[in-house]
Amino acid sequence: MSGDFPKNAEEARLDRDTTREELTETLEALGQKLDVKTRVSESVDEKLDQATAKVAGVTNEPTAVKFRQGADAVRANPLPVFAGVLGLVILIRLILRRRNS
């Protein structure tokens, strides 16, 4: 058991500093794993890059650039886009309801 404990003050300081470094690394790793917003943002960026590459493969480069700009605009202003889509869905539903009546 005496081997587990530092023999002098210098060993105790080194042990303390080592433990602090290990704890700091562990906390940083946990912080990165728990930072869901950043992880989701990185995932969305990756998916947008893949989609932009596919659009560029099917169409021309300016179209892919416009696609990416549109996607970035939607990410920057999600509320107006959501409101517009919701309004469109309500309008379509009202039109379909009138046709069926």
C-alpha cells in the first residue's frame, strides 16, 4: 500500500499535476461529446457538402453554388422558411378540402 502514496512533496505535486491533466482531457472529451448543437451543425454541414457535390454532378457548378447558398440561407433563418412551408401546407389543404366538398 505504501507504493500507492507519494514518498515526498515533489512526488505528490507531480501526481497532482498529472491527475489534473488527465481530468482536464477527460472533461474536454466529455464536453465535446455533450455539445450536441456543434455536433449536429457539423453533421448538417457534412450532409450539405455531400448534397452540393451531388447537385454539381447532376447539373452545373453555378446551380450547385446557388443550392448551397439557399441551404445556408434556410439554416440562418429557419423561422420564416418554416412559416412559409406551413402556410403553403395549409393553403393546399384548404384547396383540397374545397375540391372534395
